[in-house]
Amino acid sequence: MTRPAFASLIVPGWQGSPDDHWQSHWQHCLPGAARVEQRDWLNPRRDDWVQALDEAIGACRQPSVLIAHSLGCVTVAHWAAQATPERLARVRGALLVAPADVERPNCPAPLQDFAPLPRQALPFASLLVASDNDPAASPARALQMAADWQAEPVLLAGVGHINVKSGHHHWEEGFTWLYRLHALIEARTRRIA
């Protein structure tokens, strides 16, 4: 059996992912990868971001694997909670990295439009990678998001928000989790078949 082909769709968080961010590096090195572009990276509006994600998924010629960071993870969860069955069927899995807790007391004002966090299980394979010292989400909150979304949780030690500020430029070790996600997708496909 041949491995299915997936389109990698990069879903950045608040302020986008600059050229030296691992998401930008991955976009350049993953064949056929595309990026969700938002009209306003600094003042995100939930409905606008969800619509842009929906349009990007619709534009992909192949089934998609979403590679989301921070507020992008929350955008994926909001999208999945309201997407049509046809659109949901176009997504095979999601790698959710350093999700932002938009309900935390010190949450920046521009992110508060994304609260409350969706609690529904994601209807596709997912893996959530968090850090035990991420200022955007405590370990307990990150693990709760993983449980709510029924994503396989991975809690890394001391890697911060897994962005440029925490020293993650290429984040080559992150490919380990992408490959793990692909294995989860294959296992889910075998169970459904």
C-alpha cells in the first residue's frame, strides 16, 4: 500500500511567522507546502482567521495536514467546530504546536476574541506539542486542550513557546512529531477502512 500524499498547510499564530521562524523553514523544505495568509496578523479576528483557514483548505488540491502554532492551533479548533463535513473530510491531521491559552488571565487583548476555547474533539488525527515553561499556556492547560481535542499530547521540557524568541529557528527535531502525526493518520485510516 502506498503512503497517501498530503499537502502541508502552515497555520501561523499571532503576528505571523517571520522568515527565521521554524514554520517558514518548514514551508520551504516540505514539498508543496502552503501557508494560510491572514489580512491582519496584529489584530486577529476569530471569524476572519477561521474563514481564511477554510479558504486555504478548500484551495488545496490534496488532503491537508495542518501545521499550526500558537493562536493558529486555536484557529484550527474553532474551524473544526464549525466546518462543513465536506471541508472536514479534506483534512487528514493536525500538528498543534504551543497552543495559546486565550482564556488565561494575562492573555494579550488582541487574542481575547478567540475565547472561549473550543472543547469539541477534532475529527481527524492530531498531536499537540507543548512545553512545560511556555508563557502562553501552562502545562496543565495545554494538556487539557489536548484532552478536549483528543489530540495525542507531547510535553517537552524547557523549550518555551517554540518560536524564534525561544531559539527555535529550523526546529529540525520537530519533524519527529510530524512523522509521528503521519503514523497516527495511517493508523486512523486503517481503523476506518
